[in-house]
Amino acid sequence: MKKYIYADHAATTQLDSEALEAMLPYMRNEYGNPSTLYLMSREPYNAVKSSRQCIADVLGADKDEIFFTSGGTEADNWAIKGSAFRFTGQRKRIITSIIEHHAVLSSCEYLEKIGFDIIYLPVDRKGCVDQDTLESAINEETVLVSLMMANNEIGTIQNIRELVKIAHAKHVLFHTDAVQAVGHIPVDVVSLGVDMLSASAHKFCGPKGVGFLYVKEGTVLHELFSGGGQENNMRAGTENVSGIVGMAVALEKNCREMEKNTIYLCSLIKYFKEELKKTELSYILNGSDNRIPGSISVSFENAEGEMLLHRLDLMGIAVSTGSACNSKNTELSHVIRAIEVPKQLAYGTIRITLGTDNTMEDVKSIVDAIKRILL
Ligand code: PLP
């Protein structure tokens, strides 16, 4: 049978087998609630504790700065609304960019409806926020800047460290959505200087439905969920023990193997570009050279991204058009619009995100398939 080629790793990844093995005991015999007082809770309690420590170590954080969530969407919602809710009833300003994931954009739109002043910064053609533009957008009412570390559609990595300095010089908190970055590029919260950072396990071969928000010590954040006293009274809800354990194992492994993986993924992308260049197709590559390893966004002239996606699917190849979580939406993606891809190319955009399970043969097959469809 022909191999199915999965080339949409920015949407989600396959669960790592070591992570799965580590999770299984907590889905079988060690199912105790980590918050109870009897012996049965000890093992799950310790598992959550050591996973928190492991994740904190990988990011250069303190264990008490890691708060488990149900994923990236919740972490983004919490960082933004939790920062804003301290000022309900006041017209405080929050600054973000027009290319953020909808978890951030929709949180901001919600706050706008209840009276907050939201500034959506533009980006340049590579998807980068201009530092001077950020500086001039910050006023005395600003309570938060939220800018993503790596874009989920075009892979561009933002210079977060410099952007943080600008916000901090004006005593404004900084959150970064690092969902596409964590586990793929080095992320050290101390050297970045961020106050909050969101991550999601299923983007780095961990399980779905679990993630975390890093909250720097001393950062005041309103709780999003009310209920029990879990997560140091900051995020109520019984912990997803197996998910947390799997996430820590997957993250530690991804970070340990990051250098090797990066070299391999960059060689796949280099090969993709070389093969594409050999064709007679007319296209442009989107985003910056400073990008998430294994990711590429291509806009083909006079093509239709969605048609391309479906034709490739029929040929056993999975890629994406617009954003990962919104590929059913046929409208031109807000990111492609923001970086001003010319109209005759914009609608023919696809995103290919390779993983370490992809091979050079896969890459060749993808290019051959695109050629067969478009030429
Ligand atoms: N932020 C970014 C940049 C993403 O790419 C995604 C998912 O695609 C999310 C947030 C949402 O994460 P989750 O799927 O864990 O809710």
C-alpha cells in the first residue's frame, strides 16, 4: 500500500511512543486524584510534581511558574483575559499583532467588546513586527503586549527578546504565544524576559488537550477558571495527570534532540526548495528565513490552495492551506493578507510542515504531486 505522507506537523504531531508509555500507568492503575489525601494519590501527585519540574528545567523557569492548562488556546485566553480582568470597567490598552493565532485574536476581540482598547500591530512582508511601531503604540493605559514567538502559517520567528525590552522599558507586561516554538527552537524564559508564555503538548509529539502557561513569579494574573484549589489556586480543575506526564516526556525528548532534528528538517526543506525550483511552476515562498525548522509556506500563481489541498489529499498527502485550526475556512487567511501576498498568488497558498518522520522521498513525492496537479 502507498505510504500516506503527513506534512502538517504544525497542525498536530503523532504522540511520541516514550510519552505514550509514560502515560499509560496513569490511565490504568494509578488513576488516583492527585489532590486527595490518601496513599493512592501519592504516585499521581508525584508524577505531576516531577513533570512540572522537568518542564520548568527545560525552559529555564522555576517549577512554581508553570501552570498546566488544557492546551494553547486556554493558555492564550488566560494570559490575555487574566491580565485584562484586573482592570474590568476601565479602558485599558492591550497590544497584539494582526497575524496572531485566533486564540489570541478572539480573546482580544472579546475584550474589545467589553470596553478594552485593542491595538493590532501590522507586520512587514516577512511577518515581523516593527520595534518602533510597538514602542509608539504603548501608552500609559497599556497593560499587556501579546506577540507570538513563531507564526503558525508562515513559520516566521519574531525577535521576542527585543520586543520584550521595549514593553518592559514602559513597565508593560509581555505575553508570548510560543505554541509553535516550544520543542522546536530553543526557548529560555529568562533570556527572553517574557512575563507569560503559552505552549501546547500536541505540537511537540505530546498528547492533545494539555499545555501550560508560564507565569513569571510576581506577575499578577486573574484566574480564568473558578473551582478547586489546583495549580496553586490559579487554575481550578482536576489535573490531566497522564497528559501532563506525556507532555513532560515529549518536551524533554524534543529539546534533547533539537539540534539533530533541526539539521534534518532543514535538509528536507532545502531539498524541497531545490526540487520546486527545477519545476516550471510560478510561486513565491512566504515568511522570513528565520523560521521554524521543517516549515514552508508557498503561494502558487493562479492556483487555489483549497483545491490543491484536496487533490493532494486524494493522492495521500496531507498539507494545510490557511491556519492549522481553521483549514475549513475558505476565506483568504488573515496572515497571508497581512503580509500582502499579491492576489494572483495569495489564493494559491499552501503550508507544508515536515516532521522527523518525513523522508527525502516524501519531499520528492510532494513536489511531484504538486507538479502533476498544477502543470
Ligand atoms: N497558538 C498557536 C500559534 C497555534 O498554532 C495553536 C494551534 O494551532 C494554538 C495557539 C492553539 O493551541 P491548542 O490546539 O493547544 O489549543
